Amino acid sequence: MDLTPRRQRILRAVVENYIETAEPVGSKAIAKLAHLDCSSATIRNDMAALEKMGYLEQPHTSAGRIPSAKGYRIYVNELMEEHKLSLQETERINESLHLKMRELDRVIDQAGKLVSQFTNYPAFAMAAGKERVTITRYDLLMIDQNSFICVAMTNSNVVKNKLFHLPSNVTEPQLQLLNALLNTSFTNKSLSEFSSDLMETAQKAAGSSYGLISLVVSFAMDVLQDAEQSSIHTAGASHLLEHPEYQDVEKAHKLMKYLSDDNSLLPYVKQDESGGDGGPKVLIGPENVAEELKDTSVVMATYDIGDGMRGVIGVVGPTRMDYAQITAKLSYMADNLSKLFGNQLPQAPQPKGLNPPKDSGGEGSEGSE
């Protein structure tokens, strides 16, 4: 870090005071907050230096300073203190997590709503399957001369089936040949490995049954595509209106529309991005790829669903965010969601303040079983 200890204390005081008040911070306030044994003139000089270094911004000539995205980044990485959840906070989260939430989609939706409720920010929750999904087995079952069922099982133990109606007759030997070909050439391959060369080779091997292979492979690709997609839920977009940054209705509407309509573009924490201890990831302002998020911060934490699946919970809000408190709540929530999916209930909260726990670390009809 290129800051002296005094300037570190000043920057930290500016960030935390601005988080609390949403008002530019002046040197007199800093003198009281940072407990510095120096004059207001010295503090003003240091604040000017911090502004020149890109850590602070001055919205108006006569106003105090506010943190920049760079200032928030150094605060999150090096200056903020670990937030300890109160007994009441842990009890409230635990009580919510003890609800009997059985279905994955419902659990994720509820998790997003709870995060928004606990943080007063718009929240999102998502689940994603294995990074590499494949089909491990095909079974073709003849129904009559003009129809058959294809059953496909993935490496995440998901079973999908589809009924195919054909314009011409199909024989049992044709289905047996197709079944053997599928299990030889199209198992243990991801969607990206279904190449045109593979398809051409399979069609040559299928001989007179080459028309059937394209129908089944198309179905298999749909199964893999569905398995790779994330299930995303958003909640609490109206919380934006509670913050001074979004008193501009047009600005608020733009972000709320993005969260409602384009949530598939929300950031996602990959396996190697969540940090060495599996802690939350913070994207501040320009660090977000989506244009609609350039003036916001996104904080995310991952949890383990099981069967090779992982989930993400996060919040979206102004860069003036209490990062210490938000990361603590998301860490605790993610840790206990992992326990919930692992059929472990959260431990009873201790009477003293708790540190945020670390992550443990053709046409036809379709159906699924």
C-alpha cells in the first residue's frame, strides 16, 4: 500500500462516514472520527493528496470528499475491520434457515428474498450445475412402428426422456444399432465436444438409420444446454429507492429493469475466483462488466448445493455500501446454506459475538424423473 498510516486512517474514516451519512465528508468530521493528533489543515492536505492519488473525489468545489471506486477497493482489501454479527442477527438468520424448504428452486428464491431483507439491498441468488456436464447413458425404447422413447442420464444423475414420433417405420434392429452408437460416441462428452466431425462420423456408422441419429443428438444437446444454465432469482429491487443515489427515478428504473429483465447477465463467482478461503467477492463500480452496473457495487458469496452444483448469493447497490457488514452476512448465509443442502442444520448461536464463518470450503413430449 502506498499510503502512510495517517492517510490510511483518514481514508477509512471518509469511507465509513460516507457509508453512514451519504454526505461528503469534511476535515472537521475526520478530525473527530479518526482521532488524529494533527490540525484540520494537515487533514485537508492529506485529503487533497488522497484525491490526487485517486482514492477520493470532490463532487462540488466547496464540498467535502467522497470515496472513489479505487478508494472503496483499498478499503475492502486492506482497511475495513471484520464485522461481528450480533446474537440477534445470527438468531434471525438461523430461524429463517430452519424453514422447511425442500425444492431447490424454492430454496434459492427464498434465499434471495432473505438476503434482500437482511441487507436492504436488491439481492440475487442462483444455482449452477457442474462446470462439465455430460450424458453417461442412453436408452432407446420402442413404442410402436412409428415411435420410440429416448432416455438420457447425465453425470449429475438427472434423467430426461423424450417421445419421438416418426413419419416412417423404425425397426428394433435399427434402434439397437442407434443405441450402441450413441453409447459409444456420444457419452462422457460435454456440449462443446459435440462437433460436426463427430456427427459426420456417427452418421456414416449409422448407415440407413442416419436420419435418427440427428434427432436424438439434437435432444441430447438440449439436455446438456439446460443442465449448464443457471437458475437465477432476484428480489428487493425496490430497496434501491431507499438510497440517496437512486432518488433519480430514471437512474433507479434503469437498474431495476436490468435486475428484473436481464438478470442472466449478473456476475457469477467461478470456482477459482472466490478467494483462498472461499470468502465473498466484491466488484466495485467499473470492475463490473455490465454497463448497467458501472455505478454500483456487487457483493457475492458461494455455497455448496451438492452433486457437483454450486450456488451464489449476492447483493447489488451503490458503491457507498457497508462492505464489512454485507460480507459478514453473506458469508454466514452462504455457510449455512451449504449446511442446509448437506442436511445439516446451522449450529445454535453462541452468546458472544461471532466471527463470520468461513465456507467449508422430431416432435414429441418431454419429461424428467
